[in-house]
Amino acid sequence: MHKAKDNMHAPFCTNRLWSHRGIWKTGSHDVDNAESESFVEDMVVIERPIYTQNDFDQGFDAGQRPKHTALSWMKGKVKKCECSAACVRKTVSHHLPFLSIMKEYNIKKDFLPDIIAGLTVGIMHIPQGMAYGLLSTLQPVYGLYVSFFPVILYFFLGTSKHISLGTFAVISLMVGSAVDKGLKDNNIVLKTWNQTVDNGGGNITFEIVDNSDEVETAKLMLAMSVTFIAGVIQILLGIFRLGFLTVYLSDPLISGFTTGAACHVFTSQIKHIFGIHTNRHSGVFKLIYTYIDIFTNLPHTKPVTLIASIVCMFILVIIKEYINANPKIKPKLFMPIPVELIVVVLGTIISYFAQLQEKYSVQNVGDIPIGLPVPNLNAFNYISDVIADSIAVAIVSFAISVSMSKIFAKKHNYAIDSNQELLAYGSCNIVSSFFSAFVSAASLSRSLIQEDVGGRTQVTGLVSSTLLLIVLLVVGPYFKTLPNCVLAAIILVALKGMFKQFADLIALWKISLFDFATWLVTFCATVFLDVDLGLLVGVVFALLTVIMKSQRPYSCLLGQVPGTDIYRDISVYKVAKEIPNIKIFRFDSAIFFANSEFFKNSLYKLTVDPYQLKKMQRKLDKRKKNEKQLLNLTIDSIGSADIPIPDSDRTDTLTSPPVIQNSEAKPPQFVSQVPTLTDIHYIIIDCSTMSYVDSMGVKVLQQVISEFRAFNITVYLAQCKSSVREMFVKTNFYKTESKNYLFVTIHDAVVSAQLHQWAVTGESLANTGISNTAGSSHEIDLDITIGEATSRAENVNDFNKSNGVRGIPQQDITSNPVIENTHI
């Protein structure tokens, strides 16, 4: 065996691999040849010295991690800049993803499915666009614009092949909320007054007029300002490559937020269902004020409007749930039945011939202009009034859209670029704001339908836009008599999927209390405060849960699995046993300013508290002092000077510990005495879970090591990552602490502690409780047996079962290879 002490700078491990055949016995018969009843056991023998971290780094020529600075980043970017045709093509292809998509486009396989999917989604766009246009407080035609302009632009700039961009309930609601706030802040309200009209010849009449045109224009300007600012924000996020910010919008947060927003959407459509009038409220508790208005005005319900709403919802639910979603009928359908469009057409026709508005006061959509809107500068009129709302709209629309994009990309095995998606959404919104189209986002229902009917690429978007163009140029005016209650019924039925997210609470309660609380807090804040405030509260609360987890992470004591060099949590593994006089502590987090105090308290709680030892020491000193005074009084009383006075302050000085093999620098203070106030002689801190330690963390480590050393308790650090060791160097940690107290593994630290204890106390290592023996050469001979997975099934699960693993909350047991029969 090669010994590291012979060549300090070239240590290595000797591995010997062999196998032998074992025989199972069945009853009284030996089965030698039955392959199914035999096993092979491969054994690995490792012989190596004990490694401190310093020895290991010197012996194996350890370097430093590559450092990434702003200057090196800029140099790397400059090197990549090339003025070549290939570089230009790569840049253009990256920012215009449709080029690479169309390059791989197969007309025979992809074109027909895209045509069918495009027509299907286009048919859905018509009723949904009009309904969500109404939800945004604008005229329904503006929802059709949202279903047209952004879809065309996304075809050129987007990286997802399956999402359907356009109107989305939550985004439409947020735009409507921003519009209401803008109207309130600018004191723009609907007014009516009597106006005299001189018809000539002394004939004067009076007519009631209002400022509805002025109010509608202001609404449009506010909506376009929100759209423009949201687009600018998304463009800036994309330029600075900040797409990763959406990771802070967790799934429970998004689920709770969209469910809360669905409550607002539901509430906003009740007035159309009952045909009543309510005031529009904004700000905190607006939902409560709205319901007060609703219940106040319920006696004024229009029966025909309510009946029409119920009939429409009944038709929508029956066809969507029992035909389109029926697993027996669905495969037989060429495409899902466009029930929303059917309801819109039937509602328009019945309203026209039955004259529902004239006879029964059923409110209709009204005039829908023919053609496309003329480019305008409405987006610049109220920019300063909507910045805060625009930030929330920009982030939520991007988060929802990119989440759906990732789902479909994973399912169909292609990649999306979050930063390019930001540029695409931002460009769509900026351009759309000049064409009277408000903020767009991906719709889950349309995206699922598009993928379900076989859509392959964003060519489906071009097909659906073509259908929308025909509607805008030709068919639009025919929807003039469409009742608003029909669009409201479509919205309410579409909210079913969002309300089903309440079921997430049950799963989250079982999985994580923090996720459950995040969902509930975000939902309640969104419902009672408002949509934008609800999102802010949800994000802040989610970040607080992260801070809470990092401030108070899990900590435990480790024990040795007998016969191995494996150390596991003693509260999880019943078989893991603590080693006498040694405590092995693990803190499952980095140590930084926010949790450094908790680290110290946890360490003291699970091992020994120096403050308690100080109290014990003071009591002991006081008792010794009293005993000495009593002895002096006794001597004075009997007048004897020959009685020997014991030196109570004397402690037994023990032999100095031997220097461990391969050590260069001597530690600043070697503990050469056994602790008298506790049976804990060594504390080993497992640093494998510490990704970094900041300056405060280093100070706390120095503090605990110093406090333990005052009571002759030695602290070792094991498995420190390179980032932690680099911080030790930067903070001059090694000026007060020895490098020889850092070990490569926990087992190295344990064996070193045992050797040190043996040298100090003279006690045989066999009596110390460690399940191995060590020779005087201070080298480890590990005979490691790893059973084959097929014959012994010695994986982590089997290891857990065989060693009686108990469950522990909020912690996963890390997977480590199984090592058996370790001999030192």
C-alpha cells in the first residue's frame, strides 16, 4: 500500500476490486447453477490516510474556483462579437424565431392540422374577444382587436408553438381596474343634463344628453396607456435579460392570485346576468361595496335578461361538459363544438327578431365599427396616471403566458427563451397600443384546444387572425343586437377552471404549510384589497416564507451507521448511533447574517451551551472558595499548620496530543485537557449543506469555536465547500483557527478526534465506541462492500428500510451510496 507519509504531495487511494459467488439454500437442497437463486457480491477496498482539508488540497494540487467579475463578463461578450455573416444570421434567427420554425416546417404534415386548429381557435376568439372586451370596461370590439394584432406579431417574435395569444380574463379585469382608477383620479364621470333645442319658428324642445362619448374616449386612452407602459416594461426586462424574475411568482401564488381575480371577474358580470345597474368601485374592499350595490338593486332584476342568461349558461355547460369533454364522444368529433359562437349567433338572431332591447330593455352590445382602427396616439395621454398598474399587468401577463409556454414546450420537447418571450410580449403590446388593442396574454382554454385539435406551429395564429379579419371587415355590424348577458354567461362558464383551483388547497395542505399559506394569503388579499394589491401582498408574503425558511432551517445531530463510514440524522435512522464524547452537528442552510444567531442557538441547544457551563463553573468556583474559607477557619480554630491544603485550582495536566500525519501548521491552541463540566469532548460541524458563509457567519463560527475551546471542547469542521474556504481566507479565519481542524469528510474528523482523545487520555480506541480500529500509522483501511442493485437491491430506499428510517417533516434524505463492513 502506498503511504501518503512517504510522498506528501502525491497521496492516492488504492482500490482493489473482486467478486465471489454465494449460494442460496432452498430447503435441504443446494442450488448451485440456478442463476435466479444466486447472488454476486462485489467488494471495494480503499486504503488511504486521514485527510485534513489542508493536507488534501496540498496533496492533490487544489486550485481556486473561476472568478466571474463584471470585467470578465464584458470581455467574454466582446470576444463573442463578430462582424460576420454567420453572426448576423444567428442574431436575426434568435430574435425572429419564426425563421427557424418555418425552416423546419413540413407542409404535408403540419399545414392541414394548423389550418384546422387555426379555424377552431379563431371561432373561439370571436365570442371570447367580445366578452373580455366588455370585461375591460371598453366596447366589445376592442376585444376583437386584441385577438387580431398581437397574434400576428407573436407569429414573428414568439418562441412557443402552441400558446394562443389574445384576451384573457384576469388581464382584462386588471386593465378594467386600472381604467376605473384613472377615471376616478381624473374626476371623469358620466353626466346627463337637459338641453334646449331651437327647431325654428319659436318651436323649442328639451332633450336629455350626456357625456358618454367623452367617457368612452377617456377609457380607451387609459387602457392604451396601460398597454403601452406594460409593453415598455416587458421590453426593458427582456433587454436586460430579467426573465428569471418570474421564478418569484410560484405556482401557489399564481393559483391563489388567479382564483382571487376570478372572484372579481365573476362579480363584475353579475349585473349583466340580472340586468341591473351598479356603481363601479375601485380600491380596497371594492368587492364588498359592489355586492352591497348588487343586493340593493336585486329587486330591479329584468326577468327576460335573467332567463336569457340562465338558458345560455345551461347550453354552454351541457355541450362543454357532456359532449366536448366526454371521453366517449370527444374522439368521434372532428373538432370541438364551438358552443360559444353558437350561443352568440343564436342570441344575436333572437334579440333582433324579438326586439329584446325595445320591448324588454335587454341591453345590447351596440354598434360595432367596420374595418380596422386607424393608428393613433391615445397611448400617451395618461401615462403618468397608470404606471403602477401597468407594472402589475406587465408582470402578471408575462408570468401567465410564459408558464403556459413552458408547459407545452416540455410536453412537445422544444425550448423557449424567456427573455425573447419578454421581447415578443412587449413588442405586441407596444404596437397594439397604437391600434386600440389592450394588453394581451396567453389563454389556457384556447391554448389547450389549439394543442388538442392538432396545432403544430404558430401558423395557427395566422389562420385565426385571417378569420378575425373577416369578422372585423364584414361580419362585425351584424352583432349589434347581441345581448350583453350572453357575453356575461360565456365569461361565467369559462371561470369554472379557475374556481376549480380551490382544490389545490387540499393538496398544498398535505404537501407544504408554507405553500398553503401563500395560496390563502394571496387569494384573500386579491379578493378583499384589489387585484394589484393582492399580487403585491402575495409576492411579499412568498418572499417572507423564503426568508423564514432560510432564517430557521432544519438542524440535527448525526450518528454513525454501524459498520460503515456513513453518518445520518439520528432522528430519522434508528440504527444510527452517536459516538461517545463526540457530537456531529448539521445545519441545513448557508450561514449568513439573517440566520447566524439561530445557527449558534441551535448548535448550543443540540450539543452543549457554553453559557450554562459558565454558570456551572462559577458555582463550582464559589463552592471551592467557600470550602477553602471553611478549611482555613478550621485550621485557625485548631491551631494546626501541618494539615496539607489541597490546591483546588489545580487540574490534571495531560500529555500533549500527537500531531496527526500530514500536518504542517500547528494549531494555535491544542486542547490538552479533558473537559470537566461535560462529557462532550469534540463537536464536528458538517458543512456539506452550507453553500456559502458570509462575514457574519465566519464571526459566529469563530465565536462558538472560541467559547467551546474555553472549556476544552474541540470543534472540527468537515466537508467545507470551496466557497466557504475562500471566505475563511478573505476574513482571516485561519489567523485564529487552525487549518488542521478542517477535514475532507466527517469520518476523517471522527477518526482524528478518536486518535486525539486516545493520545490525551491514553484510553484504547476500542473502548471509545467507534465501530472501527486504527493503527498507529494513522491510516484508514476501508473495506467497502457495495451489493449489486439487481441482486441485493442496496439502493437508498432499501438502505432506509433496512436501517429503520423514520419520516421527518420538511426534509428529504439525500441519496448516498451504501457502504458496508467498513474496517479501519
